[in-house]
Amino acid sequence: SWTTGSVIEEQVAAIREQVGNRRAICGLSGGVDSAVAAALVQKAIGSQLTCVYVDHGLMRKGETEQVEKDFVAATGVQLKVVDAEERFLKALAGVSDPEAKRKIIGREFIRVFEQAQAEIVAEAPGDQPVEFLVQGTLYPDVVESGGGTGTANIKSHHNVGGLPEDLEFKLIEPLRKLFKDEVRMVGQELGLPEEIVQRQPFPGPGLGIRIVGEVTKERLDLLREADAIAREELTAAGLDRDIWQCPVVLLADVRSVGVQGDGRTYGHPIVLRPVSSEDAMTADWSRLPYDVLARISTRITNEVADVNRVVLDVTSKPPGTIEWE
Ligand code: XMP
């Protein structure tokens, strides 16, 4: 029968066997999945693992600092932070198609990992080769990217269907058979702190798939502000554990007329997408208290320039997916 203890033992043995005395890198995203995958692999191979955090410029406010602080403090893992904002924004310039964005982001992640691999080898040239890439791929990611049995490809998850064909790494994916709640149990068993284990899901492609339209630095900054307000108010209202997650989406290609002060505005809508779910395979829209929605709406329209409307997504999954892209 399934126990977190047996999953950990099994995976630790399998990883040791697979890696031997060679080395691995693990992409850390700040989310639960990559954190648990990293902790598991660290348990198996210790200092043969280096974690790589790619700051692609698509993160939410404060997220990079949080990863640097929380995860390293919790695990003592070796961490390499790569500032890749320019590279990602350049690759995404002019692209609005959701699948195209996902493929580009998946590809750029791998290119950055390859660069990190070369740097790690250069820093300690006598050591064993860095051959493995650890990813926190979960069972639903595999299924929804078309890797399951007979399922259609819904979205290319950045770490599954978004991988380039000429991938040089051997993959280690210790969570490939698990659902999110099981991953949280494994994380807890491994001693990761509550703030990491209970963190709400956030997609690897980040805010890049929460801007409907082209991704630009200005739009990202705007969305970061709106998202930070929504998260702040949800936390203040004590709702974090009641919802699965709440994507905040910028409809960058849409404008609507508004009025503010004594002038007409012509700004962008922000969509709130609070959902309740067990495993992200299906979801329902969360019935958030009206006063909380009102506070978020008032603050976003007052504090975020160029946003003059906040709308609520009341679609379940299916037919909608959780993310808009
Ligand atoms: P959807 O939008 O497919 O999302 O209903 C299901 C869950 O997966 C997250 N998500 C991703 N996570 N890489 C990730 O690590 C991705 O490419 C990705 N796409 C969606 C989403 O936030 C939700 O929790």
C-alpha cells in the first residue's frame, strides 16, 4: 500500500542507482513540486546535486528573494541563481499564441540549464559529469501534456511537452506518479517547512501565460502589481487554505472604457480566477466573499495604472482550464 515513507525509500534507492557518482542539477521554481523533487534528490545524492533557479522575469513580486531565502535555509542545498530575464523577454517578443509561448519558455529553460551545467563543470572540472536534470513533473502534468494513455494534449506543460527535442540531459522525475496532495505529504515527511509544502501552485511559465497577448516588461510589471494586491488581500482575509490558487490574468489585448476622477479612461481588464480543486484535473470557481472581491477590485483599479476594470471568472474546469493559456 501507498505510504509516503515507502515512496521516499523507493525513490531514493532508484535515484542513487540511476545517478551513481555522477552529478545532477535541479530547476527550482519556488513551487512545491520542484522543492520536493529537489529535497528528495538531495536526500539521495547530497552534494552531487546543485539547484538552479532561473529568474526568467516572469515571476511574481518577491518570489525570487523568497526562493533564495526559504529553500536554502530549509535544506542547505547548493543554489545557483541565473538572471535570465533579458533572454526570456527577447525570445517571447512578438509572440501571443499560448502554445508558442509555452514551447519557447520550455526551450529557454533548458538552454539556461545547459549553460548552468557548463558553469558548474568549469567551476569544478575534476569532478564527475553533470548528466542529469531533476524536474518536479507530476502525474497530472504528464496526462495533460498528452503523455498519458490516449489523452489529448491540453497544454504543453513547460517541463513535459515544452521540452526541446535535442535535450542533452537525462531526466530524473521522482514525482511523475504522484498527485499534488501526495507531493505535499512527501515534502512534509522530508521535513520541508509549512510555507513551502502548503504553497499554492504556480505554473513554471509564470506570468508569461497570464498575459493574454504579447509579453512585455511593462505588462509584466503591471500584472505583478495587480497580482500582489490580490494575494495580499486573500492572505489578509485568511483564505489561502480555502482556495487551490487564484491566477490573476491581464487581458493585454483588450481595452474598455471607464471613468476615473473627472476623466474618461481606456484601460485593460484584470481577471481574477480563484479556484477550488483537489488535484487540478478538475476545478470549481471559488465563492469568495463579496467584500474581499470588492477590496481587491477597488485596490487594483486605484493602485495599478492602466487597469480600469476587474472581472471575476466563474467557469469550472472543465470546460475552462485553471490558467487562461
Ligand atoms: P490548467 O490551466 O491546465 O492548470 O488547468 C492545472 C494546474 O497546473 C498548473 N500549470 C502548470 N504548472 N507548468 C507547471 O509547473 C506549466 O506549464 C503549467 N501549466 C499550468 C496550473 O497553475 C494549475 O495549478
